[in-house]
Amino acid sequence: GSALTGLDVLEAGGFSELKGKRVGIVTNPSGLDRSGRRNVDLMVQAGVKVVALFSPEHGWAGAVDLPGIADTVDGATGIKVYSLFGETLRPTPKMLDGLDVLVYDVQDVGVRFYTFETTMAYCLQVTAKAGSPFMVLDRPNPITGVRVEGPPLDGGSTSFVGYFAGMPVRHGMTMGELARMYNGENKLGAKLEVVAMKDWDRGDWFDSTGLTWVNPSPNMRSLTAAALYPGVCLVEYTPNLSVGRGTDAPFEQIGSESLDGPELAAYLNRRQVPGIRFYATRFTPTESRFAGQSIPGVRMVITDREQLNAARLGLELWSALVKLYPGKFDIDRAVPLIGGAGVIKRLKEGQDPEEVEDSYRAEVEAFVKVRAKYLLY
């Protein structure tokens, strides 16, 4: 496989669409071409007038895992970088002043609570309001563009970690397709242009694209982590549970002083969750929850990624925690990630995760119909 991203496609055309325009770019260290060169450098070299840069969560260097990120300056070009994860989560009219086009070029991981998707939606809204063009340079969905799974987001639970009502956890769309859907379904009226990829197939995992993996965020360090993330992150907002942040394998393990590793692993293996096995482990996070503390936990191994229903994995994790350690883990905190109180109520009542999945199947099918209108590949 040798996919060309939207950036590669623009580059092949000498960036002609951007010539003579004052350009702003929303990007981070993932905004590289096939040869590993930065979008901003390529554009400047091609004679494009890049006047402003914008960084999403984790900052311009993609290394900060805290809120309140300040504006900065790009060292190589001296261009001002506005933080979209600091005093504001969206470009202000002042930041857009003097721009002819805002370009979005960030690698996503295909999961509704990954905040780059919401940042893009906010950019769409702001440019629509200003009547200025918005261009999305498309990139692969690393966990394929075919699987749609997990609880849909309630209309009342939208937030920075969930922009689009009705969207399941794993949506199987690319950034360009999402932009088209946000613009169309939410009737934003943005002047949207998507620069599509070439030679990307929906069934392709990231390791089939010939592209280089760049950590899109500090704790998203591998394709394995990305594949597990739609499930493991569902247990994230509970204060006394670690999802492996600050270890060598974030999102590949969970742990807490309040659980028993061998017991939890044995329970989960008996559940026969498709495509995955569990084993007991101990780990010591260097940051985030339980920093400097050795805690028991469970490590996840993908045995068949085509069979893995990551969202079901998340339901299984919650179901096990609620059943084995009643009162120890606060599932209500997980509403913004799971997407609504209905699924949480079912899990609290001890309903089987397969039944819980059945309860929202019709909603997922309704989303799939809407999604179909906006697919590019």
C-alpha cells in the first residue's frame, strides 16, 4: 500500500490551490508528508504565504498532556502559533483576521472522544460564521474505515469530547468525511473543501498505508493502542483507575489498587470477548493517576484485530469492574465518554454487555445510514 494523504496530493500539485492566499494551518507533529516533511515547511518552500498556525490539544510539539496550553512561535519559520487548547478551544475572529483560508491537517484515530475531531468541528463553525473557506487535508482512519460500533452519543451529552449527537464510539470515518457530515447534517453552511486521499481503501489499517506512524498525542504510541483506545478509554474518567498513561503501554492496560489482576483477567477471559485476551500485570505509572505507585492490573493482547469490537471491550471492562468490585469505581463519571446515562444504567443493573449492545443497535444503524451520504472512499 502507498496511500497519499491530502497533504501529499496538494504537494504533488505544487500547492497551486493555496498560491496567492494568506493561509492558516491547524496542525501538530502528525502533519507530515510521505517523506516526513512538515506541511508548514513544504508550503513556505512552495511560496505559499503561511501567516498563522494553530495547535489542537497536546500543543504545537504534541507533547503536553495538560490543559491551559499557551500560544507559541514555530521555531523553524517564526510563524505565530495560536493554541486551541488554552484560553480558547476555537479560533477567535481576531485570529482569523487576515486569513483567506484555514487549512486543517491533523492525524485522527477514528474515535468520537478524540478531541481533534471536535476542534475541527469548531473550526468549521467559526469559518462558516466568518464566511471564509475551510480546507481539510484528509488522512487515514488508522483503525480502518469499515467498523462502526459502540454506544451512540446522546444529544444531551455533547461536549468537547463528543461533538456529534448520535455518533457511536468508533465511527469508521476519515477527518474529511467527518467534516462533510458535520457541515451537512448540522447545516453549518461552511465553505468546505476536502482534499481527498489517493489509494486508501476503507479496509486499510494504518500499517497498510506505507505512511510513518507519528504519535498523534503523547499517549497514543502505536496502532495497537489506537485499536484498543475506543474500548479502554471508556473507563478513563474514573479517578481511581489508570488506563496506563505514564507507562510504556498506554491504553493497552488498566490498573488500580482497588482491583485484583489475576481475578479480573480470569473473569474477562471467560467472557470470550472477540479478538482479545487478558493477562494479569503490575505497572508503575510515572505520571497521571497512581504516579510512582506499583498497582495491579490487566494487560490486553489483540489476537485478531478484524474480530475485535473495541467498544464491546469497553462495556466488558465496565461490566466486570461493576460486578467484581461494587462501589469501587464511579461509572457515572464516564457519561461523556460512554455517551449517555441509558447504557450506564444497564451496566449498573448488571445487564450482559451483549444485551447492552443490542439495546442501541437500531441507533447505530440509523447513524450508518446518515454516514453513508458523506463517504469519500
